[in-house]
Amino acid sequence: MELLGMTITLLVIVGVLFAAERAYPEKVARFEENVIAILMAAITLISFFQVVARYGFNSGWQGALEATRILFAWLILFGMAYGVKTGIHLGVDAIIRLFPKPLFKAAALFGALATFAYAVVLLYAGWLAWFGADVSTNWRQSGAIGYWTFMFDRGTGLDELRYPLWMQDAFGLQDRVQRWVAYLMLPIGLGLLAFRSLQGFVQIAQGRRELIVAGHEAEDLVQQNLNSLKD
């Protein structure tokens, strides 16, 4: 029961994303690209102004390093699902392309299914106990959902990031930003990865794509760019 709240939230997010993508695929794609661009821009700007402040004015933001570290983690966690969706994760497909077509498709399906299983295990590994695996029965140590829920219940603050004074006064917030705020992308990113992997599995089964990774396509893209540079 402790994990029910975040589990329902993830299901709602995935459901809304699925419905929105069917109705407005281009807008959803633009939204995902904008999120990634905003995260990258924020990391760059914080790092730039921190360097200027430190070496130019002997000052700076105390929480800059922690902020950029968290934003970079958000970029990875959000970007890995986007990479599966667009097929830009690099993969080695030299061996499986030697297989007969039915076996190649089976290998591609297995890859998508393995990625889905990976995301689900990281979200909640407790279900592995049903198959005799030696996993923790403590819900706090069962995966990303349990860890985030534990942090949400405790309200532990981060080391350096603090709310502005006006926010503390206006909303009665504690001094330090809670860890659950920073860790929110952990279950969301893994939930999106599970969804995109399952989506890729269906697309491969239907013959609408070959793999969930970029294999020889990446090599072809590099060769095209080399040819364009020669021209």
C-alpha cells in the first residue's frame, strides 16, 4: 500500500502520454525535445555564470554544483526514454544482422523486452521474489518507487540547494529543498523507459521498426555526413 500512490501516478502519466501522442504526435515530440533543450540550457547557464561569479567576482551560488548534478541526472533519466522512442541509442547489431529474418526479429523483440524488464526491475524489484529471487522484502529498498516514497515521507533536505527566503515565508517551506523533489525524475524516467520499450516491442512485432537502438543506421548517418563534408 505504501507504493500505491506513486504507482498510480506513473500509470496516469503513461496513460496521458499515450493518449496525447495518439492525438497530437508532433506536439508531444516537440514537448519532449523542449524538455531536453531546457535541461541542457539550464546546466550550461548555471555552469557559465558560476564560473564568471567565482573567478570574476570571488562569489557564486553555493548550490550550483548540486543543481547541475541533479539537472544532469534528470537529463539522463528523461533522455533515455526519448532515445528509445527515436531509436538514437547506439547499439551493436553486426551479429544479429547475420541471422535469418525471423531470428533477427526475435532478437530485436528480445532486446525490447529485456529493456522493459530492466526498467520494471529498477522501478520495483519485489516481484522477482515470486520467482525465487533473493531480493529485499523491505519496500523502501525495493526500487525507485520505494526509494522515492521513503524520501517523500521523511522530507529530508538536500545538502546545498535551498528555497529562496520569499518562498519559505510565503509557503511555509523548510530551508533546504527536499530530496524527493530532486529524485522525482527517477521513477518517472524509468516509467517512461518501460513505456517506450513496450511501445518499441509492439512496433517491432508489427513490422514498423527493426530495433529500439541505432545500429548500422548510425554508421550510414556518419558516412552521409562524411560525404557531405567532402562535397
